[in-house]
Amino acid sequence: MVKIQKQNFSIKQICESGQCFRLNPVEKQKYSVIAFGKYLLLEETEKEIRFYCSQEEYDSLWFDYFDLKTNYSRFIKSIPNQDRYLIQAATFGAGIRILKQEVWEMIVSFIISQQNNIKRIKKSIELLCQKFGEKKYFENIVYYAFPSAETLAQATQEELNQCNLGYRSKYILKTAQSIVKKEMDITVLKNMSYEQAKTELMKLYGVGKKVADCICLFGLHQLEAFPIDTHIKKVLETNYQNQFPFESFQGYEGVIQQYIFYYDLKNTVKIS
């Protein structure tokens, strides 16, 4: 087990922030995440986060996955005092971090996310993994790795439909086939600028501007990506009259986006 101090790091908030669909609560204060073929059990207490893995696995995978080298408090401190809405949103979601997830998984996940909600997205992804992913074990727990592009490219649309994907089945099938045929090399995306990667991703079938931004932010860790969905659009219109000061947060716009998204999604705190 590895223990770290809890500083701008809440598993619960990350779990509920809509960026990762295989991070789930398993019991009180405990969560599981499946990423890069590995299964991790975490526990969140008042003062610390506990990783139920070896120090070696933590150092080689989870430290980077949870972006633990980044000081997120500086993002919050950069928000102007006069921006009451954003101060409250960032304070409310101060435990959110941008995960460094696998690019292929993010492509499929956010194609599935279109006109969907988090609960249904999670269910579809789990069905997809159970049907097409490699069966693995963590102690006495059975879990499934995320299926490869090669595996999904060989599936039929009817088989994909069984995962509650609806019209998204054809998007996933054509995208997987495109990648297998090397019509796009997703391994080079990490070497591209945000704008280059976004443009390249939008060549994939079923990937529009918002989905491409989500992939850039949550898969390529390009923090300048700022996905705009219905939650964000509403906030930009209502609180900023579509004059959001993006220039104030250059290089980490996506972190600010997550604070806004989570705050609006939870809709718990009312602005007085």
C-alpha cells in the first residue's frame, strides 16, 4: 500500500467529473479504477489517499496517471477575486485533477458520450469491455481490459449494438477500422500541438469538435483544450454573456473547464 497526503486530490470528485468512465465507488470511501490493463483499489480518507498497489506500480503508472506532479492549487489561486462564479466553482471542485488516460480508450469513450449521460456511458463501456476485452484478475476480482482497436475492428455492428451503443456502434466500428488500416496513426498525436491533434482527431468518423477536445484534454493531457457541452455552454451564456476570459487561463483552460462542468453538473451550491 502507498499513502499520500490529500492535497487538491479527491477520488470522489474525479469519479463524478465525467472524465473517466472506469473509475467507480466499490464501498464507503473506496474506489476502483481500471486503466492500461491494470486494476487499482483506492481509499480516500479525510487526510490521505491510499493506493492498494506496490510502490513500484505506483511510481511507474499511477503517479503519472493522476497527474500528481502538478500543483493544482496554483490554477485555483490564479482566478481573479472578482470572478465570484469561478471562485466558487473551483473551490467546490478543488479535488479534481486531469487524468492522463489512454488515447484509444478516450476516443471510444467520448464517441459513446455523445448525447448521453454518465451512468449510461459507464454501462455501455463496461459491456464493451466484458464482450471484447481481455479477462483479467486482481486477487479474487475479475475485470476486463479495454478492447484494442484491432479487436473492435473485427466486430460486427450487430455485436457492438449489444453493448447499448445505439447509432454510435457504426462510429466506433469505422473508427477502429480506420486506425487498424493506418489511415490515422494515433501514436503520433502526443507529438502534435493541441490544434494539430484536434484537427487530426476530427478526421475520425463520429468525432466532432467537442469530442476531439475531450480526447485532447483527457487522453493527450493537452490542458488548453476546453470542451464545450450543454453544461459549459449554459454557464458561458448565463454568467459570462459568452465573453469568458480564456486569455486569463492560457495553458490550463481545461482545468478551469472541469471546475465549471463539475460545479454545474452537481448543481449543489447556489450563487447568492
